[in-house]
Amino acid sequence: MLKHFIIYIFLILISNANASNKDKIIENLQNTKNLNFNFEQNINGKIEFGNCIIQYPKKIFCKYQKNNKILVSNGKSLVIKTITSFYRYPLNKTPLNLILDKNFLIKKIDKLKGKKLDKNFINFEIIENESEINIFFDNKTFNLVGWQIKDIYQNINITYLSSIQVNQQNNKNLFKLPTN
């Protein structure tokens, strides 16, 4: 009987630890107004680096190290511009729309069970509107540290975040869409 009681207590402690991490992630997201970070992006084996700022809700500005490439969302549209190309998409037609919506993330995370990966990361798998998004949080800081999505061309896009700064002062003009 004592053996069963000890196992029961152990299982309760494990489930409380997981719930506690999920609560800390949600609390951290609720308190986050913006994120500044460096990134490494792998799209079907093509690796690019740069710097981004996410301003909740749904705004992002990324400057890539090569090709003078930028990615900008004003919350409604998404523009990807290089020296030789210009693409504009409705943000709500991209998986990035969901990643940039912290209220959506909070609601989904609250209902999901996270998976610990390598003791360093907590992963949540979100399926929404035929999109599969794997989102990753640091197990110590509870900051967003990356995601894996399929882009609008069905390419696997893996983005890793580093040098993360939270709630910094940013120039709001960054999120104005560039013109062609």
C-alpha cells in the first residue's frame, strides 16, 4: 500500500511540474510586448541568418544578413523584399499569422500538453487550418526560442532564435510595409 501511495505522489509531482512550466510559458507570453532576436532559418536545407523584432500583435521586421532581404508585417500584410524581388501576401494566409498572435498561442498552449526535449526545450504542436506548427520554448527562461512550419509553398521552415531580448524600445516605423 505504501508503495502505491509513493508512486501516486510521484505522478502528482511530475504532472504539477509540467503544468507549472506551461503556466510559466503562458505568463511569460502574457507579459511579452515584443522580442528582439538573432535567427537562423533553415528552409529545405538553405540556411539564412539575420535579426528580427516581433511586436505583438502580429508585427514583425526581419533583416537578413545577405541579399538585403527584409521581411515585414504590419499586422495585416506580409512583405518579403530583396534587391531583385518583391512579394506581398495577406498575413492571415501564412502560418506566421498564428506565431505572431500571442493570444492565439496562449489559448492553444493552455489546452495542449507540452513535450520536453533534451531537458532544454518545451515543444507544443499546434494544428490549425491545415497548418502544423511546432513551437519551442526555453525550459529555463520560458522564452520563445523557435518554430517549425510549412510555408505557403509547402517548404519546411525551421527558425531558431538566439540573443533574445524582451520588451525593448523599438522604432514603430519598422513595421511600415516597404514599397516595390
